[in-house]
Amino acid sequence: MTAESVLEGKVALVTGGARGIGAMIARGLATAGARVYLVGRDPAICARTQGEIRKAGGACDSIPADLGTNEGVAQVCAALRSREPALHVLVNNAAMHWVEPLERHTGSRWDAMWALNVRAPFHLVVGLLDRLEAAAVPGDPARVINVGSADGSRVPALEVYAYGASKAALHHLTRHLARRLARRGITVNCIAPGPFDTELFAPVKAAVGDKAIEAVPLKRYGTPEDAAGTAVYLASRASAYVTGMILPLDGGLAL
């Protein structure tokens, strides 16, 4: 089996898959042979990333939707269910980021962030549970891969109270679901990225500049290969005996 065929015949859904780390993961899964469905709020950006993946030889479609709403989650579940009898890999990557001083860290953005960063991953698992169960076979379970954050595993350096708390919640939810879904042939793991030079990370980079990677022992940003390789590992047979793990992808920042 080659690296290009390790996920051949599998179906993957990647939320927030049109840009940033989500797009890195989507490209990696498609390159490894999976049929990938991208979810994103902007149809034009979804179409662009879909086209890039197809041009590179990958199988890819997109489902534009706003996962910050219950209607958007239902829309994605209905679209996937209408097209596929089984879902082998669900990547919950869509997220909001927010840097704001303590005194102004209030209001409706708290609710919006928790809706997208925590509620949507849970409701997608529930809404697609039968498709995940249909994909599971002995020795090769279906996979849920949540994308958390280094800021969910430690006290963040910046004022990202809602974001850090939401990612910590996603880490805990990962473990809770892993214990509950193991008996149903589904593993649940979480990637906790450190600094990646993406649009989501831009407010942090604007605030601290190159200091963003000074605390990283490997002294660099994460790359598309880092994100893609980690996701392919968690989606492949190599990780079939791994569940409930919060995997730091942070260049040693957790140290």
C-alpha cells in the first residue's frame, strides 16, 4: 500500500476545510486517497479549494454552510447523508478566534464562539452517528478527529478567554466521546495545534509578531505537511488502537 492509497475508498468530511489548517488536512486526506467533502461558510472559497484539490488529482466536493447555527449543522448532515451511506472520517476543524481585553471580552461573541467551537462538533457527531457506525469494521474503526488548540491545554499567553475555554471544552468532549463511542466502533482523537501561519492566527501574529514562535522549541510555524501527516495518521489503520488522545502539534510548545 502506497502513501497515496492509504485512505483509498474512505469518505471524509472536513469542517472549516476551505482554508487554514482545515484546507491542509483536506488536501492531505485527498492525497492519501479519501473522497473529501469540505464545509465552509463562503461558497467561493469552498469552490476554490475544491478546485485546487481536484486539479491535484484528489476527489473533493464542498458543502457551503454556517456551522455556527443549528440550521447549518442540519444542512451539512442532510447533504452528507444524501450522498454517502457511510462516513469514515469526520474532522471537526471549523472554529472562531478572538483576542480582546478582559473588560471587553463579553457579549454575543461568547455564544457564537461556543456554538461553532464546541456545540457544532458535538451535534455533527450525533447527526452523522449512523454513517460513522456504518463505516466501522473490525480492526479499522470510523474516526472523529477534533482540532483543538495548544491554548486549550495550557493557560494562553494572550487574552483569548472564550477561545481558550472553548478549546479546553473540546479536548474534554473528545475524551468523553472516545469512552462512549469505542463500543460502537468509533475512535475520537484531538489534534492540538500550536502556531500555524494561517488567517485564524493572524490576530495573534499582529499582536506579538515573531514572538509567536520564540516560545516554540523548534522555532518555526507548523506547515501543511505537519497538519496533513497528523490527520492522515489519525485517519489511517496506523491509529486503529488509539482513542481519547489529545495530540500536541506544536513544535514542543507544550513542554
